[in-house]
Amino acid sequence: MQKGKKRSWAEPFKIKMVEPLKMTTREYRQKCAEEAGYNTFLLKSADVYIDLLTDSGTSAMSDRQWAGIMLGDEAYAGSRNFYNLEDAVRKFYSYKYIVPTHQGRGAEHILSTIMIKKDDYVPGNMYFTTTRLHQELAGGHFIDVIIDEAHDPNSEHPFKGNVDFDKLEDLRKKVGADKIPYVCIATCVNMAGGQPISMANLKKLREWSKEHNVPIIHDATRVAENAYFIKVREDEYKDKSIAEIVYEICSLTDGCTMSAKKDPMVNIGGFLAVNDKEIFDKARNMVVIYEGLHTYGGMAGRDMEALAIGIEESVQYDHIRARVGQVEYLGQKLLDEGIPIVMPTGGHAVFLNAREFLPHIDQDQFPAQALAAEIYIESGVRSMERGNVSKGRNPETGENYRPALELVRLTLPRRVYTQAHMDVTAEGIIDVYEKRENIKGLKFVYEPEYLRFFQARFEKIG
Ligand code: PM9
């Protein structure tokens, strides 16, 4: 290569197998959207062209992971794949004890039940839907202690996942440290737009946690993506490997819940991992009630093998650079056309700012939900609402929470779509943007009690 000549990066893999996609007409998709009650979760995947609903369980496994599937040891107890998984968790994430679960919320359920007592307070760097629900079902109250910038889609703060220590201290002074069973820290905060926490902020939190004897539980679902941002944005980490940074993040915390369907690129799986033997013993006892024996916890042997391999692949620099690079690429295409997105682009998704996209729709008419439906009808691209529907209702007042962030998430599965898919996705959204004045708000025709965004049905207003 000539000195000074720039080369772009490309995906660090080639394609060995393909899954054909169905092309549909606008009229067909209009009918599908109506039948799905304008909820993209209720569409049939066969009717979707590019599926950006979620990066959860939708990634492409590598040939090594598929080979691992064939090495599944499907013994009821003591499968060799469990021990491989345990080794991988210790090696890459530092935690001593692991309890496998069927997916992330299985781990959240067990951890919340063990650690939270009635009327405890659980501070966290923004809520996540399932995490908060399990904290509440265990009797706790979630308290948001993320920095204010995280709630501002236009703030370009490089670490919008950081903890605001004034908010954390206010809570501690108000309720006392003994009412705080742990601080819940997500890496690459999903609901904030896939925004990272800095190592400096986490180190400070570690000091706080030692001073007040409050453990830190890490939602490690997207820890490798967070490590990438630390490497490129925190100067003292620029020469460290992603694996070293991931290990250091985990070492600053006392345990984790993990939805292995994201970073580690498996279609199903999760775990709880802790350093405290007493919590481990309780979790190991509980897992047999809700998930399965403590050496499989809801996963087949083959799933655990693919997961052990996926953990190792998730911390490869070339992989994570291309993964985050693809998100940036899509974000930039939209920005170039003046489309409002959450800044800066995050690790796993581009988030459209539906408040600015559809300023004529009141938040109680669910602009992000309406926008996600419209994008599907226009382009066949499936996205997801992350706003007023996802946040739910305040149990005391019954009112919608009306969160500051009213977003549509275009979530990129790992290693699945190409740059041309990103181009047509952007083109579809640009078309919707040009016709945005015609989009109408929605009202509920069915509202489930829990995690309403999954199964709710809507109809158009007017
Ligand atoms: N996240 C996602 O699409 C899938 C379910 S919600 C649409 O983003 C975090 C940070 C997550 C997460 C799931 C879970 C729960 C915990 N923490 O889905 O139960 O992003 O494996 O994990 C989804 P499971």
C-alpha cells in the first residue's frame, strides 16, 4: 500500500451460506402491518425484508461455532460443554462462579430474587425493560442515576452511559446504603442508544462501592462493544486489546447477568456469574427451580459450546471494529440526509429520534411506534419502538411515563447484513422522512400488563 493512502475496512469474514429474503409490495406490507396491530413484534419474519428488530439471538454464528454445535455433550448433568463455558467466562470475564440460564432475563430473575428485598432501591445507568421488571417483581424500585446527557439525543458526550455521582449520592443519603442491594451497571447502555460507560467512571464507581459496601452488578450483554469505545475514546486504553479491556471492566464489578444472544453471538443462552460463593450457592439452588440443572440451566450442551466459542470471538478487534463500523456507516448515511438520530451512534444500533422526526404527533399517540410501522410499510425494514410504549406506565399514577427518549431502533444483527443492505435501509428511511407529515399517531386497542411493547396492538388515530 502506498504511504498515506487510505483503505476502508471491510467485514472480517466471507459468506459460506445464504438465507434468501422475500421481496414484498407496499400493499402487501400495509396489510401485514394492520394485521400485526402496527406492532413490529407481531409481524411474521417471513414478511420482513431486512430485519433490524433486534440484535438479540439474530447474529450469524461462525463456522467454528457451528462446529461446536456438533460437539454438544447432551448429558443431563456435568456436560463437558458447561466446563468449557465456565472456563471461557473465567478467562474473558474474570468471574469465578457461573450459573447458566436460558437467556438474560432468566439470570435477572434469579439475581433479583436473591439480592433485592421489599422496598430496596436499585440504582442503574438507565433502565432496561426486563431488568427493571425483575427488580420490581422482587419488590425493588429502580432509580436512574445515568448522566443527564444520556437523555438528550443531541448530546455528543462520548460516554453517555456514565453514572452521575450526585444522583447516586442523593439516593444513598436519602435511603441509606443498606437499602441499596447493588448498583446495576450496563455496558453500552441499550435504552440510551447503545452508549458506553468510561473506564474512568467505572473505576470511580468501584471506589464508591467499596466505601459504602454496595456491590456492582454488571449487565454484560454488550461489554465487548463498550470495550471498543473505551479503546478508541479513552487515551490510556488505546494500546490495550479488547480482551484486556473487557477483563478489566468485569474485574471492577462483583458479578454479571448476561444475555449471550448479543455480544457472544449465539441464538439462545445466558448466564449469571458472581464472585461471591454465598450468592452463587443460592443461585445454583434457585436455577434448578426455574431453568434447569446448574450445569445447563436451560441451554443444550451444544448451545453452551457455541457460546464458549462466541465469547472468544466477541473480543477480537477486527470483529468488533467492523461491527461498530457498520452501525456508524448506517448512522452517517442518515445524518447526511438530515435525519434526526441519537448522537453519537452507539454500538449495536442506530436510533431515530421520533420526537424530531414526527413533531406533530403527541407522545401519548406513540410517534416511535407509528414510525417503526411506517418504515416497515415503506421499505420492508423491521425496526423497534424504544420510547413511551417500551417504558410503560407509572404504577402509582397509571400515566404513561413519556420518557425524554422517544426512539426507533434500527438494530444490526452481528455478521448478518452487508453494506448494500445498509444502503437500502437508509433509502427507505429517507423516503419515509420525505412524507413524514402524513404519518398519523396510534392508540392502544390491546395493552398487556407486563412489557407491553412485545404484544400490544394499536390502530391509527383519525
Ligand atoms: N435485549 C433487545 O432487543 C431483547 C429483548 S427486549 C426487545 O435489545 C439488556 C441490556 C438487553 C436485554 C435484551 C436483556 C434481556 C438484558 N439486558 O432477551 O432475556 O438488551 O436474553 O436479555 C433485547 P434476554
